[in-house]
Amino acid sequence: MTATRARLATVATLLVVTVLALAGCGLVSSSGTFKEAALPDGSRPLDGAKITVTSKSFTESVILGKITATYLAAAGAKVTDLTGAPGSASSRQAQLNGDADILWEYTGTAWVTYHGETETIPDPQELWRKVHEIELEQNQLVWLPPANFNDTYAFAASSSTAKRLGVKSLSDVATLPVADRTFCVDDEFFSRPDGFKPMLAKYGIPLNAPNGVPLGNVTRMDAGVVYTSTANSAPCNFGMVYTTDGRIKNLDLTVLQDDKKFFLPYSGTTVVRESVLKQHPEIEQLMGTISKHLTDDVMQDLNGRVDIDGQDPADVAYDWLISEKLVVPPK
């Protein structure tokens, strides 16, 4: 399970949707829930195109799907909205089957989950290139250049604790007195072969070893509770987080730099069926425009509007596109 797929957050604020079972993929349709808009210059480069957008069911994926559906429809496409597909498999399989055309994915997900690779490639561009090559050759899927956000594992501390202890990176944590090296993690991250134990070893503070991290310094809890426990600095100074989670900003957490590059990149990337991209090459430039505007900070904000403020993902997507002057209200 990847960082994004492990997230327990779901889209509780999605409106009642029209259920549409597609043969062989069981997708849930939220057709019609994205908002109408137009490009600022009034152009319609995708006029006449028919495009089906899908997403996974967790918050970030649905928001990205709504952004895509809204923007491509503003560019003139007739968009079928199949965002919110339950689990990774259904949205992925729909694209492989040709039932969906565009899906936001993560490079780490493809590398580890879809292709079973075990090598950690810390450079985001190198990992994207490898995934791009494999997916194009094996599945006729084009992974467009990634956006500027990386939804991967990280460790964070409350801003006050980070300042008090003088830590900015995981290497800084390794220099602290043993009593200050306290961690909150969930069971899945604690147990996974590329998770907590090898991370500590990478930073020279092995679990339950002399001068490392005593087992008693580690508290295992539900992933959602980790955030509030870290914000309260009790029972831990450092908690496992996902780098684009809205709670980071809401709880004033400081994300520590993974300066030894232990964690695999999970760069957000638009994936398009090759045949669709050949038919409508304008999609690459359009989605490239979107990708340039998306950062970790932006995704934290957008995720927080849904998970914390309770806003509808379609509204969040539309409002963000308007604020970035990427679309305007329809005339």
C-alpha cells in the first residue's frame, strides 16, 4: 500500500451522486458535479473532444479529478465525470480497459504497487522517467511531466517543538538525546519493509539498539490520531505524516527534511491513454498548465478545505481555478 492509498481520509462531503456501474470496473459516477467554466481567452482547443475523467476515492485524488474535469470542459471537451472510484484498482483498471481516459496517479504507486519494483529511486525526475517508459511500453499510458507536489511519507513536529529542539531534518533528530527521540506511527508504517525500522537505520538510530530509538519511545496508533498527538507533542515529539495532508497547515506542524532521501517520491502526475493523447495532443499543454500551479503547499490547502472545512471537492476545484485565473465563470 502506498502513502496516498494508505490515507484513511475519504470524501465525506461529496453530494449524493448518480450511481453508474460500468461493466468490468464497477466505477461510481459523480457525473455533472463539476462546475461549468470557460478559459480566460474564450478559446476552446478541445471543442468536440469526448473525455472521461476518473479518480480514486480519497480526498486529494477527487480534488485533482474535479480540477481536471472542470478545466478540460472549460477548454471545450464534453467531459464524463467518473471521479471517486472506490480503491486504486477500479480507477486504474477503468483506464487500462479504455473506460476512462485521464487519471491522476503517483510515481511511487506505479513503481512499487503496479510494477512491483523494490529499488528506491530518490530523484523524482529519474523515477518519473522510468515509470513513463514502463507504462508507455506495457500499457500504452502516457505519464505527462509531474506536477510540483510530492505526496509521500514524512515526519513532522509541532512548530514549537521543532524550534525548541532546533530540528529541521531527520538527521537533526538523530543528534538529539535519546529521551527526545519519541515517535508516533501507525501500524502499517511500523511494519512495512520500506517503513519505520529501515528509516531509523538509514539515519543511524536503529530501533531498540544502543544509542538508537528504544522501543518504549515509539507509540503505535491510528494514522489520524498521529497528527493531533504530534501537534500536542504528547506522547511523541515526531509523528508520521503525508506531505500534502491539510492537517499539517491546520495544526501548525513543521515537516522535517528527509535529507538522506530515504522516502520514495510520490510525484502527482496526469496519466492519459496514448490513443486519446494522439487524438487530442492539446491535453498535454493544458494539463501542464495545471501541473505548474500545484505544489505541496497548494495541495495541503485544497485538501484542508475538504477534510477540515467540509467544502465540496467540486467547489474547491472551481474556486481554486478561478483564483489562479485559469478559468473564468461562463458567460
